[in-house]
Amino acid sequence: MKTKMAIVYDFDKTLSTNDMQAFGFIQNLGMEVDDFWKNCDAFGEEHDTDGILAYMYMMVKRMKDKNIALTRDYLRECGKNVEYFKGLETWFDRINKYGLEHNVEIEHYVVSSGLKEIIEGTKIAKYFKKIFACYFVYDEYGVPVWPALALNYTNKTQFIYRINKGIFGVRDNRVNEEMPHKDRYIPFKNIVYVGDSATDIPCMRLLYKYGGTAVGLYQPGTKNEKYLKDLIKRERISFAAKADYSENEEFDTIIKNIIGKIEFESKLVDIRQNSIKE
């Protein structure tokens, strides 16, 4: 029987090279990327609004101001333009194959403060068992009328527990109930969280605390490189690596070694159980 492992990814600047709105959505508004985010920050500050809800509101408002129909299909079209870090488009097939060769079945998840609809339009959406991200309620014309779910840096942690327990419905409150660790869908020690910034720290700390793995990815030469490496010294994350998913690069090596560790521990469990039976 294969052992399950989960790799959980943030999206913006972890899988994609920039925020997902920066690959056409903002440009279609006739705005500079930095100006759009400054507008979101100003709105949030003026109304004392959560930053995620502020950007969701501003997306709807700016589209309305430009008289452009914002629909689910429009957002999914934006996802087709997202650019990824080197090696990512072949990453999932490669690492899944490596896992199976070592008797480990890998499931991939996204836990992101970005938009689910845009992620669903990307080339890589098909590889995720579940995408946990912000999304809208739509009317009968496919137009957003209300935020259905907004994930900020702290409430992202509930989705680590959902993956751990195998409770995937966002309204399923059983996630808060006691569950013996032996009955959980994927143990914390077999979960890897991959992020890039301070907004990922709660999820990283959660996994680090319970024996999982937290990996920070950085673009070389950026201030984030020093920040993430400092988090290792402060025992908040497990590894920091260059944002490159190519074979034999740092991240690839880290994940392959975790797969090897999971395989080894699974064999030890089997040996112990067989000894008890004898």
C-alpha cells in the first residue's frame, strides 16, 4: 500500500513569478501593477478593511469603471497568461513519478490568498487535488456579486488541517472536531508547505511545529532571500531554496529527500507490525 504525501503551495510568487493579477488583468484596466495595489491598500486603510477583501472589491470596482464585464470566464481566461518559475510545467509529472517509484503517492494542493477562478484557468490547475483560494458568489449572468471566501494569512491555516483530516468542504465544520492522529487522511509529517513570504508564516509554523516541512522559495538577489534564510535560524521554516522547479535544483532535491524519508519510515512501520504479528 502506498503512503500518501501532500505538497501544499501558495500561488503568487511561489508558483507564478508575480501576483496572478499582474498577467493581464491589471493591464486590461489601463493601470500599472503597482498603482493597482496602492489603490487596494488605500481603500483598505480608508475603510479599515481586510486586505484580501479590499483587493477583491477593487477588482470588481475597476472593471465596472472601465465598463468591462467581469465574469468567471473572464477571470479563467486571465489564468492562461500566468507565467511560472523555471521547471514548473514539468515538475508535477516528474515528482509524481519519482514518488510512485518510492511507494509514495503525492497529492498537490493550493492554499492561496489569490483568486480561485484565475488559478482554475492556468495550465497547471489540472494537477491539484484541491484549490483553496478566494472566490466570488456569481449571479445568473456569471457576474460576481459577493465574496464567497477570502483567505488571509491567518485563516489559511485551517486548510492545512482540512488536508490533514481529509475534510475538504469549506463549510464542513467537522474540521474542528477531535480526530485521532492514526485516522487522519495525511499526517502532518507527510505534508510540505511551500511559500515565499511573511503571509505564509502561520502555515509554515504550523507544519514545522507538528513535524511537517516548510519550504520558503526566493528569487535570488531579492530581499526575500535574506528574510527566508533568517527564518531558518529562527526555527520558523525548515528550508529556503531558489524558486526553480527544475530537476536536480535545490527544491527538487529537498522534495526527493523528503520522499525518501517517508518511504524509509513507512518500511520501518511495516517491519514493526510484522514483528508484532509473529
